[in-house]
Amino acid sequence: MFYEITFSPTGGTKKAADFLSAAWNEKTEIDLCRREEDFSQYTFNGEDICLMAVPTFGGRVPAIAAERLSRMQGGGAKAILVAVYGNRAYEDTLAELEDILKACGFLPVAGAAVVAEHSIMREFAAGRPDAADEEQLKGWSRKLKEKAEQGGPITFPGNRPYKKYGALPMTPKAGKDCGGCGICAAKCPVGAIPKDNPRETDGEKCITCMACVAVCPQKARSVNPVLLAGARAMLKKALEGRKENELFL
Ligand SMILES: Cc1cc2nc3c(=O)[nH]c(=O)nc-3n(C[C@H](O)[C@H](O)[C@H](O)COP(=O)(O)O)c2cc1C
């Protein structure tokens, strides 16, 4: 069986994973953003191939995705590791993902690093993965399928110990256009928005994944513009220019 397992708060990671899965005729999708799901129910075996795609958060695997992946039982299933990043750098994401998956019984065999629109500063890598990426990633899908079927060793870039996670805490807040529909509360991967009062956000729980901002039908949610301008100024240089996708076989 082929599985596409993604953590994709704003859809960029899912889009990349779909292109990289194009060579498989059938797939079962598992959504790591679903906080009500019991991920320990997922057990795999040596016949299975799992494409595991996560976004890079501060050069790392988002902690909640790491925790949910660790509950699965790999049972020797082959894993294709995908880091999706917003045009700065993916740093230790693939190395960390490799360690997480090996620790719960998966066998990493291949992978990719893919650029997608930056989910906080959307002007960077805007529209990516674009048509050129789509063609490239669908072409790579066939190669990934071949490698996954054959097996064989693989190494991923990244440092151990991993980079310390140090992203700015920027909790999105609801503005005056919020109609209180609660879609954001339902979609929040960590339950930081109360269903009965979606105008409140728990800053302790929030991971600034931007799912609530992306899903709001009123476009009523946003992060503090002053903090955002600071982050922009700090990261502008590192975020500029077109970065290329990478394939690991
Ligand atoms: C909290 C947070 C931290 C991020 N850190 C990085 C980073 O270190 N490097 C980078 O290139 N992009 C970074 N990004 C951008 C995301 O990796 C990128 O936009 C990704 O496509 C988001 O996935 P999604 O669209 O599936 O939500 C970050 C985004 C968020 C929300």
C-alpha cells in the first residue's frame, strides 16, 4: 500500500506531496493536522511505502508533527522523506525526520526538499510550487517510486544535535471582521482556539502555523503587523531569490 502522510497547515506541503505522489495510482492519505485522530492506530509493514511530508519550522520538524509521527509503528515500511520550506532553508528538517521515523520502525529510502510559498510572509516564494515545480516534482515521483521499490541506503543533509528552535512567537488574532464561525477553531492543529469563542487564541498552545489565517473565510485573522515587519526585515536577505528543489535517492 502507498500512503501520503502530511502535516500541512496552509496547504503548501500537501501540494508538494501530491506532485511527488503522482506516480502511484492509488494512495491513502493521513493528515497529521487532525488533532482528534489517534495516530497510534497506524501500523505499517515492509510491503508499505509512506511518503512523509512536513514543513520546515525554524529549520526543524514542527514539534507537534514529530510527536504525532512518533506514535505510528513503521514495521519496516519504506519511507520517502519530504521537507517543504519557504525559500529560506530547511537546515536539519530531513535529518530530524529521518531520526524520528527510524525510531518508530520506518526505513528511510529516499527524499526531497521542496520550496513552497512562505506561510507567514506570503510574498516569498509566492505561488510555489508553481508549474515548473509541478513538472519537476512529477518527474521525480517516478524516480522515487523506483528507489522505494528497490530500497538501498540514503543519507540526508543536516546537523546533529539539531538547530535550536527559535521562531518568533506571533500568535494570530481575530480582527473586527471575525464572524465567530469557528472554522479556525475546528482546523487548528493544536486546539489553541476555543470553539465557543474563536476570537480568543491561547498563545501558549499556538505554534504560529498560520492554519487559522489561511482558512478564515472573512480574512479576519492576522499576526501583529509590527512583529511581522520585524521578522521581514530580519529575514529578507535570506528569503530572496529562487531556491531550487532537491531530490535525494
Ligand atoms: C512557524 C514557521 C516557521 C517557519 N520556518 C521556516 C524556516 O526555517 N525556513 C524556511 O525556509 N521556511 C520556514 N517557514 C515557511 C514554511 O516552511 C513554508 O511556508 C511551508 O510551505 C509551510 O507549509 P504549509 O503550506 O503546508 O503550511 C516557516 C513557517 C512557519 C509557519
